[in-house]
Amino acid sequence: QVQLVESGGGLVQSGGSLRLSCAASGRTFSTYVRGWYRQVPGKQRELVATSIVGGRPNYGDSVKGRFTMSTDVAKNMVYLQMNNLRPEDTAVYYCNFGGLNGETYWGRGTQVTVSS
């Protein structure tokens, strides 16, 4: 099993920045995909960024050029730097790890609210 805990969310004004963190523990060596997703009530969970360990991240169209995902393998941490935030970025942000056998793990999420 893999446990994921997100942090760093909060309230920020439009144009501001936040850095989300995801702390992973457990059998992380059995996973090879890292990602961030977000969800607004009543809508489907949306891809923000994802990468294979050691590879370059792929970003959702709505965040390209503004968000940057990074990983610290030694510390089992994944980060999401979010710049130039917009009100439409308001959502609960979830960290995701994907396993070699198709298993997927989620954190509980962290709320990001961007005021106009």
C-alpha cells in the first residue's frame, strides 16, 4: 500500500502562487506514475500534471505554462508549483501514484481557492 498526504493549499488572490506538496509513504517503490489531479464539486476529476518516474511531466491544457510538477525521489515527495493562479483553478487538488499492476493511490486532497 501507498499513503499520500497533500498539503499547501489555501486561499490566494488571482495572479498569486501556491506550492502544493505530497508526502508519500509505504510501498512507493512499486509505483511508477506520479500525478496531480483536481476536482470541483459536480464535475469529473481533471488531470493537472502527470509523469512517469524519471520522465518529463505532461500537463493539462488549462495549466500549461503556469504549473510545474517536480519530484524528490529521495524524500518521497511530489510538488506542484502553481503560478499566475486564476479563479477557475479553484478546486480540491489530489496527489496520485500509479502502480506497475494498474493499482492507483490517492491522497485526501487539499483545497485551493483563488479569489478574483
